Amino acid sequence: MSPMIQALLICFVITLVVGVPISVALVLAAATAIVGFSHFSLDLIPRSLVSATRSFPLLAVPFFVLAGSLMSKGGMSDRLIGLARSIVGHMHGGVAMVSVVSCMLFAAVSGSTAATTAAIGIVLIPAMIQSGYSRGAATSLQATAGSIGIIIPPSVPFVLLGVIGGISIGELFLGGVLPGITIGLALIIVAYVIARVQKHSPSTSDTSLSTVGRALVRAVLPLLTVVWVLGGIVGGLVTPTEAAVVAVIWALIVGGVVYRELTLRDIGAALIDSTKVTGIVVLCIGATAPFAWLLTAEEVPQQIAGGMLGLSASPVALKLMMLAILLVIGTFLDLTPAMILLVPILMPIAQETVGMDPVQFGVMLVLALGIGQSTPPVGIALFVACSVGQARIGEVARSLAPFLLAMIAVLLVTAYWSPLTTALPVALLRR
């Protein structure tokens, strides 16, 4: 490893340890390496910052984030929770199952981990505690279920991955459907087992089809968001960016005109929230560009690939090594910079050496990094759930293990059984 790369990595780690924001740490590390150990000019940094964010598909990010915020404030989340309660609320651990199903439904209309965790958790974490779950268990379930928001389409990370890796965003959206549903089912099974062992009571005794029917009617407009987004993309009617705009317009119509729960103040707050989130995402993308450029210039991805191949040429072993890297990186690096740094390194190995389909690799990567969204030290879903549930990180971390193991089991299936991710793209788009 060259002195420049050593300086780059050491400076990055030191700045992170002392509490410097990730985007600033990336730029400082790149500047230090350039000034002290290379012949490159410092104008590489602003040029990389600008070029990395000049992408039309990236416009989908602020619109999907805005759509999720509008849906949360416009009454859609309450109706989705009602539908989930009518379906699984009569079972043991029903409130926890309602939380998971609600996250799956809201993820399918928001595409955001933070929005899903906050919108559902603010209602159902207290309900789970009241039904018998400890505060730590209720919050840890909400954190892991909230991370489904980045797997079930529409998904902001899939948009970013499509831009970074040159993968079809529509195919990534379809590839995330079955793994997202599988994660939800795995979490439901864990919640059910815990409820049976601890003898929790159901949250409702009403199991009639008429109740489910009424709840479905109330939730049909929020659920139609998925139809407009996925149907438009799969049908070739709109690009992912245009689909995100459609989602915003639909959220405004449903929340403001039909339900009349979305006020001008709510719209203003949603605009502010989405601007903050988008600013953070775009800044991370731009700040990672010079860092990643220096790694590429020094052929670090090729060196890592060579090191992995030196340990083993077996596709099974290489997949395990990639998963280990992704799971470790995901625990301390946010998803966006992690994707930008790791995709150029791991994608050639996955495609050329292991023979993975790009969509399978993309879903595996987002799912593995997404598990880090619900783990310390930097998991956004974990922090949002703790904030909503008024829980300490320590007590939540002790209850995470069974839910994380369930998600890792699904991750292994995703990595080693390609039809889980490729069946829908092959059937609907690769004709």
C-alpha cells in the first residue's frame, strides 16, 4: 500500500474517531493525502465533488424522501397500520407483527428507513410495550423492521446504487420485492416465538373478513402509490425520477385533498425535512468522490480483489468474504458513502469472478449494509427507533440478536439463491 493511501486511510480514521462528520472527514483525508504524498492538484477535490452529483437519476432521491414525509404527515401511515392490525392483530404477539407488516406496507410507499421507522414506531413502540414486550425488545424490533424501508421499492439506496454501479434501477426495484417480503416474514416469526415464550396476548380479537375489508378500503389509496411507481417504471411509462415526482403529487392529492389531513404547515415541514436529508445524501456522495478516485488511481480495488482471490478462488468463499466486509463496514459507515466506496471494489469480483447477476449483487449489497442501519454505532434506524421509543442504545442492543440473526439468514439466502432477486426482473423486464 502506497504512502498516499496509508495517509488517506489514517487521516480518515482519526477524523472519524474525534467526531468529525463523515463527509468532512472524507474531504480532509483526500486533501491531506494529495498535499503530502501525491503529485495531484487540489482542484481534483472540487471537480470530483461537482461531477459526482451531476446525475439526472439522483433527482429521484429528494422526491422519494419528500413523498415519504408527506405520506407520514398526511394520514397514510395510520391507515396502513389499521390494515396491518386487521390482518395479524389477532395473533399472539399481534402488535409486534402489526409493526412489521406496517413497516413493509409503509416502506413500499416511502422508500426511506428513517421515515418508515419514525412513522410506524411513534404509534406501535408504545403499543408493543403495553402488550408485554420490554422497551428494548420493542425498540429493537422497530429498528430492524424499519430497515425494510431500503429493500422494498421504491428505495432511495437502489436509486443511488443504480447510478453508482450502472445497474437498471427498475430491475433493482423489482429485485428487492421478494427479499423485502422474506425479511418481513422472518421478523414476524421471531416476534411470534418471543410472544409465545413470554405469553403475550393478542392485540385484537376481531378476525372477521369484513374488518379486513374495511381496513383495506381505507388503505387502498396509500397502497396505490406502489402501483403508480412500480407500474410506471415496469411499463416503461416513466423513469425512476419521474416516478418519484408522481409519488409526491399522489401524496399531496391523497393527504391534502382526499383525507384533508395535510396542511400547508405540514407541507412546509416536509419540504424542510426532505431538504435536510437530501443535502446530507448529496454531500456524502460528493465528498466520497475524491476519496474513491484516489483509491482507484492507486489500484486499491484491484489489490483487495487480488488479496481475496489469493485466499480462495471458490465462489462460495468469495461471497462469504464479501458479506463479511459489507456487514463490518455497515456497522460504522453510513450506507451512502459505504456504497460509493465498496461498489467499485466488490462489483468486479462479484460479476467477473463469482458470476453474480448485477441485480443479485446490488440487492445483497444494500441488504447487508442495511443490516448496519439497525446496529450500533451509526445505524440510523436504531437511533430513530431509540428516539421515538425513548430507549437507551444499551438496552436495545441487548435485544437485537434474534432479529439480526433472522435478517442475516435472509441475507445468506439472497447471496446464494439468485432467483429470490432475479425472478421478477427476468419475468417482467428482461423479455
